[in-house]
Amino acid sequence: MSFISLEFIFFFCICFFAYYLVGRSYQKYVLLLSSCVFIGYHQLSFLLVAMGVTLFSYIAARHIEKARNQKYFTTRYVASVGMIVLFWIMDRYAGTLSGSKFFLFSLGISFYSFQAISYLTEVYWGEEKAERSLPDYMLYMLFFMKFLSGPIERPGSLLPQLKNLRPATYEMMTYGLKLIAVGLIKKIVLADQIAPYISGIFDAPHAASGVELIMACMLYPVELYADFSGYTDMALGGALMFGLHLSPNFNRPFVAQSTADLWRRWHMSLSYWVRDYVYLPLSSATRHWKQKGLIFSLLLTFVALGVWHGSGWTFVIYGLIQGLVIVYEVKARNFRDWLKRVLGHNLFATWSILCTYVIFALSLIFFRCDTISDAFYFIRHLSFTNYTNCKDVNLGMSDHICIVSGVALFLVLVYEFFMSRGDLLKRLERQPAVVRWSVYYLIVFTIFIYGKFGANNFIYLQF
Amino acid sequence: METSEIIESLNLIFRKVLKRENIVLAEDSTARDVPGWDSLTNMILISEIEKNYQIHFSFREIVKFKHVGDLCRSIIEKQE
């Protein structure tokens, strides 16, 4: 049940009305039941697996907390996290290795497993108490608006909200609806319009010209961003309508001036997760190795981040590239400072933004290609001089699609620029009714006239 | 040892590790106020501080430092 489907709209409306019709003490049970229906609707086994991980981590946290001494404490923590990681790896690789269709990769498992590890680690560190209420914890793990592709929530951020559910205010509901509309524009007016043309090139790079390879490579980050941030906006907006604040996942990643900066702005709930639970403990343990410890921790962290996205060496290389570029940035700090003085602030910023984008786009070739040999073929054949005709530049898209997706991208970038300078959606609320409703109608007409309906899948569902 | 004395020596360590001569720390300085001080350089700084004062911070102590003042207080406690 994708967010962009009639089934989901129907399902969401029933949950929404049931949530506000029942008494306050039953609201969490409405959300919990809805979440179970949502997950089980995809496949019953997905619900069983999610319930299994949830119950296991709930019981494990209680045991960790009850441990009598430090030795038991650490053993229980390591064993519990180890079991979840092992289970995640088995679930991830069972289908790939056996080649059997019997083993299905459980939807959302990468996201809720990371939430479970985050929870167990916080309990182990003494930052959180083991949760007493099973329904609250189940909702933390299974809440349907973030189940499929995150954001990966921390216990300290979501559990207190679930323990004290408050109905959404009128402002929260309208803000949530606006976020959903923005997400829809990103997804169906931008991402889904250009996706088939980019996929065509990545799925058959051998049949594409050099210019087409360059254009697909440069446009893929835009597609990925519009798809995933569109999903996140809808998740945040939908949750807000139940009075729940989820964590943001993106903060204008395409203005990042370095790859390290990009990862503070791109899929933030995942990058902060790996920073806090992988990179910081690793770099702390290896800090006496000085620079070598830093490099080791960075590379291992980013390889882990790459592997989180999928099985196969392509994802290892994708992560390794991110790590190596950040290591270079750390080592070349003085050179970058010198370059900034020579070029001036504005020119240096523009140059850095362009370099960061191009490096990220090139690394995504490994993320998107099915095999390493495809990825290397893709890179070797990137060329401005190898083309069939001028239509190669727009990957065969019609003029209509070029204009629609180009304008949508421009509007998304402008929207995010103004959002960074104060909340544009809240400013819109303060405008006269005529202005507000004109904008609302414009958005609705844009979605219905220029949106591409029918492509229901989000890229990050596969992770 | 006074906080001001510790801050003086921290200034020298930060300048050496971050290779910036103009760093002047205060008790309420955070990573946001000091160019180059981020999660990538933090552990190298901590390692230099530990070496300088012959002390050891645990991982949980390190991640709980909110600003330079917290770091100074921890150094003073460990030296006592």
C-alpha cells in the first residue's frame, strides 16, 4: 500500500476519523491496530517479522536494565544487538543467496531494526529507561507513517510523544496537509516524470551514448532526492495530522559545500544514526591512533552505511567513495582554506557546491547500477563527444516533460531556499484568504494536471 | 588548576590540531563557534588533551561535553 494509492487514501481517512472519534485513552490502540493492518496488508509475514523484532528488543531492553553487574550488562547488550543485526543480515541475504522467491526481504526491516538498535543502545548507555508499556513501544517501532522508509526515530524523540498523545491542532493539520502536497509535487510532478528515462539508461548503459550517460548520472541525484524527500514530506505531514512530530530527513543537500556537509543534510536520520552509534564509538576507541584512527573509523562507517542500502559490492564501493572523499576533505583542509582566500567566498562556495554535487552523482552510479562491471562501463563511457543526436541531452524526454520537471525542480529549490530563511508554509498561513486559497488551488491543479499517477513505488522501499 | 589556565592550554592544543592560529576559546565555546571543530576532528582533540593532562575520558563522558566549560570541569575533577 503505497502512500500514493487510492487504498492508502481510504485507509488513512478511516484511521484519521477513528483516531479522533474514539476516546483519548484508545487513540494509541487505533494507531497500533492501523499500523498492524498497514504492514499485514503488504504481506502477513512482514507483520510477523516486525512483531518478532519488536517483542525481542522490548524484552531484551528489560533484561539489559536488570543486569546485576557491568559484565552481564555488556554481554546482554552485545548479544541482543548481535541477534538483531544477524537477523537483519539473514533477512536481507536469504533471498539473494538462495535465489528462492520464498524468502522475501521484509519491508521496512532496515529502518525498524535500526530503531531497535538505537533503543537498546540508549538503554545500555543509561540515557533511556527500558520501556514498560508494550503498546507504546510497539507503536514506536511500527507506526505506519514511518514504517516503510523512516525517518529512523530515536526513542527519546518519539516515545514521549506516544506516551502522551495529543490531538493535532488545526494549525498542525493544515501544516501537515501542506507538507503532503509539497511531497506529492516532489514525487509525482518531478521524480516520477523523469524516472523512466533515467532508469532506461541505468538499466541498459551499453545501449546509451556518452552524453546520455552524463545526463542520467547528473539527473539521478535529483530523482533520488525528489523521490525520497517527497516520501519524507508525506510521512512527516501525515504524522502531524495525528499530532506527532517526526524527525526531518533532508536539509537542502544540494547546497552542501563538501561531502561531509552533504551527509549532514542528506538522509539525516540515517547519517546521524551511523554517526552516533558507529562512527563516534569507533573513533573514540581508535583516537590514540590519531589520523589513522580517524581514517579507519570514517571508512568503516561509510562502508557500513553503503552496505545498509543493499547486498553487493556496488554498495560497498558507494560507501567507500563517500568515506574516501571525506578523508580527502579532512586532509586537504588547509588547501581548501587557501583556495577560499584566493577565489573569494562566493566563487569558492559555487565551486565547492558544484564539485560536491558531481562527486555525489558519480558515486551514485555504483548505488544505482546492478553490477560493478556495469558501473565501470558507465564511468568509462561518460563523454561529451559521443552522441547520436541533440535529443540525447534530454534522454528522449518530450519537451512537455522537460518543461514540467524543470519548472518543478526550480520551484522545489526556490521553496527550500525560502524555507531555510523562515518557514514559508507558516508565512503562507498569515496571508489573506484569497492569496492562500489561490496557492492551494494552484497546487492541487498542478498535481492533477502535471502529476504522473500510476508509478506507486518509492526508491527507498527496497532498503 | 583554574579554568582560565586550562582554557589557555586548550587554546594551544586547538590551534595545533586544527592548524588555525586565531582560535580563542571561552567557557561557553561550542563546536559551532570554532572553525574546523566538528565530529571529524573532535576525537583527535580529545586524544591530545588526554595526552597533555595524563588523563582518560570515557566515551560517554566525551559525548556529553556540551561546551568547553564542561571539558574544563571534567579535567579539573580528574586532576583532583
